[in-house]
Amino acid sequence: MIGASASVTPSRQSHSIGAPAPSRKWRWLRIIPLAAAVGSLVTGLWVGLARLGVLVPSGAHTLAEFHGALMISGFLGTLISLERSVAIGRWWAYTAPALSAIGAVALIVERPALAGYAFLFAGIALTFNSSVIVARQPALFTFTLTVASACWAGGTFLWINGGNVADVTGWWIGFLILTIAAERLELSRVLS
């Protein structure tokens, strides 16, 4: 080995091996918003088939108008906010995916008013989380992620207030496109 001694022994840790580290103690809770995101994805795909005219059980037709909200806010919003929360690594950062998961479940059980407000507050929390990342690491991709998060909150605000479908869709597509662009910028920075 170059630069390291092969006889170096690992240092002993002060806590016992059986006890989880404080930062790892609650990691399993990440599964909850992840499960809600998967449920939203499956429901959104099912509802999408109904919108295409495929014969599906009658329950899917009642959620057909919420296909976009299920896919953008319920599925992608939850996953993106969960990823950002893991990057921050603080308990308060998980409010965004938790709220988004609540919104996803509320939409699946046909409570669109609760879902709308949960998605709105999730978008606001994600915008805050993204702003924290900008403060830690000011770069074009972190700023773009913050603008993308604000687009999600803006589109959801329009959706709650009965905005035009085209306007809401534009804001939500902005959320996705800017998030993808920011991820590509970050990836190109890491690879070079």
C-alpha cells in the first residue's frame, strides 16, 4: 500500500458494538415515506391506465383527476425531499418527506383537501431544506434545486386555489426539469 502502513490497527470505539450509533438509531423510519411514495406511484400508474381508457376497477376513476398530484407530489416530491433530507442529516429535514407522505396517503384515501395542504407545506419545507444546502454549499446546482422546490410549492398553491390545470402543470414540470438539471450539474461537477 502506498502512503499507509499495513500494520495500522483500527481504533477502538467508545461505545459497544451492539448499541446503534445515535445517528443510525432512527434510520429505519425512512421506510415510511418511501412506502408512501411507492403507494403513490402504483396508484398513479393505476389511475393513469384509467385515464387512458383501460378498463380498471371503478375506484380508479374517482382518483383520475388527481393523477398528476399522485405522480408529481406523492411520488417524486416524496422521493426528492427524502433524498435532500438524507443529505442534510438532521431530524428537522425529514418534515418535508413526512408531509409529502401524509399528502400521498391522504390523496390515495380520497382526502384531496388534506393532501393539497400537506403537499404545499412539504414544498415549503423542501424549499427551506434546499436553502440550507445553498448556505452550506453555494453553487449553481444547489441554487437550482432551491428554485425547483419553490416551483413545487408554487404549483401546489395554485392547485389548492383551483388554478388552471395548464398553470399548475407548468409549475410542477418546472419542479421536475429544474431538479433533473441540477442533478446533472452536480453529477458533472463530481465526475470532473
